[in-house]
Amino acid sequence: MAEKFIKHTGLVVPLDAANVDTDAIIPKQFLQKVTRTG
């Protein structure tokens, strides 16, 4: 189980879209680990 975080210090951007292409946000070459969960 992942640890819960207490404080977030980065940027947060809400995306007002029904289908968000996550590959356009974070391309696969920048991912540390790829899983099919979630």
C-alpha cells in the first residue's frame, strides 16, 4: 500500500475534460514504472 502524503509542494492543474490522454501529459519514456492497475 502506498504511503499517504502530508504536504504537496508542486503544481496542481485541474483538467476539465471527459477523456484525458495521460500519454500527452507524461510520455512513457519519463515513467519510472508502468502497471495496468487503476
